[in-house]
Amino acid sequence: SPAEIIYIQAIHNNCLVYSTIQRSPFIICISLQEVINRIPEACFCRVHKSFIVSLEHIKKMNKEKTRLLYQDNKTVPIGRFYLQPFLEKLVILDSIYVVQPQILLFGSPWRCSA
């Protein structure tokens, strides 16, 4: 289910899916663009040419806004091109869920129901 996905990493024309239910990622034989077309837009955001992240599972963003921290200290890079749309999505979520803006850098106070 989408709620179990932590993040997805493109590897050539396939993707590795990191989830809450498996310790190791599993491979899916579709492109990152195809994944983007299939997942709920409200719950995920592309943050790098090779990464889509679940907004629900973010633990922290570093102060330089170049990496996201997930469970077990796994990190995902944030590409410069993708940073602004990502931050805008957080602001939209912030307004929908009435979250304190300073929390966005330190945790994920919203939940995805899709």
C-alpha cells in the first residue's frame, strides 16, 4: 500500500522501493516516471532525478536543505531543481493540516490517507 512506502529510488529503468514492512528494498520493473503516474500525488514528492519520497515518513531535513532523513538514518538527497516544489508542497500540507511551520524541518506531523 502507498502508506507503507518510505521512498523510491530509480536504478536505470527499474526502481528500488524502500518500505516499512521489509528491511531490504524490493525492485519493481518500471521506470520512475511510471511510478509517478501511479502513486497518490498528495502523499509523495519527487525530490531528486532519482528519488520520490513519501511525505508521511520524513523525520528531518538538514539545515542546508540538501538531504532528508528517514528511519534507520537512511538519507535521500534533494536536488536543487526539486527543492522549491518540495518546499511548496510542505507549505500546502502545512495549510491543510494547520501545522506549525517550524515543525516542518524536524518532523512529519501530517498523515497520508490515500
